[in-house]
Amino acid sequence: MKNLLLLCFIALFTACHPVETNVAPHYFSVAEFFKNECSRLKEERMVLLKKVRYDAREETMQIQQPVWEDELRPFIDCDINKPAYAGAYSIDSSATDGAHTIFFKAKEARMPIRLVTINYVEGKLSSVYIEMGKSNAWFELHQEMTYTPGDGYQINGRQKMAIGKETLFTIAGRFLSATNTSAK
């Protein structure tokens, strides 16, 4: 009886320890890529020339010390490696002379992140394109976002509230060297 009790105790004790697995993400890690970009941009002390267009109004600002995590938040939040998204995307690719593109396309239209396209030129990531959309009884939002390392980003969006007119917006950011803060 003591042996049985001891065996049960050992089994219970060892069963309580989680097994560590080193499983690589199935999809491209959008969040990790953009967190690394935030670190790089901060380290290089890049300045942000930002243009915001909302309907017919436009505002331009030059931000000397941007909080890159905030500026790139729309991209960071497009993490297709969430456990809930496992198996939710089909993967396709195409290649031409020196260029390679990988497509992660949502299998169901209800997915908020509809498409992620990663473009490589000569083996180096050249751009990220993300298409997302959300809708419910109260609003509809559609965004197309493009990021080009070393150059900048653009977010084009359309939003429609249940009561009200459709709103179009564009947020464009251009990266400038701190030593050369004139527009490229």
C-alpha cells in the first residue's frame, strides 16, 4: 500500500511540471519582426516624418524621438501566430528572378487579418503588406498596410459607422536619418 501511495505521489508530482517544447511558429512572426524593427529604428535614432490624411484634412509632423512601438502598433497587432489562428491561414509563394513572395491568406472571411504578404529581394525582406478588416452591426473597418524597411510605412483605411458617412484615412510615415531631417 505504501508503494502504491508513493507511486501515485511521484506520478502526481511529475505530472504537474509542464513539458517544455521548442515549437517554432507556423507562420511568419509579424509581431516579432516589427518589435525588432522598433529596436533598430530606436538604435539608429531615426526621425519620423508623418502625414495623416482624414477625409479632406491633412496634417504633417516631424517627430524627433518617436515611440516606435506606438507608431508601428497597427503592424505589431497583426500577429497571425496566436494559438487561436493555428491552421487558419493557407500559405502560398511565388518566385521570379531574385524575388520571392510568401502569402498567408485567411481561409475564412471572418478572420480580422485577411492577408499577409512578405516580399524578399535577393534574400532580404523588402516589404510587408497586410490587409485586415473588422465588422459588426455597429461599424466596418478595412485597412491595407505596407511597410518597407529603411523607408517607411503607409496605412490606408476605410471606416463606416452604422449611423454616419464613410470615412477614408491614410497614415504615412517616412524614416529620416537624425543627421538629415529633410524629407526624402
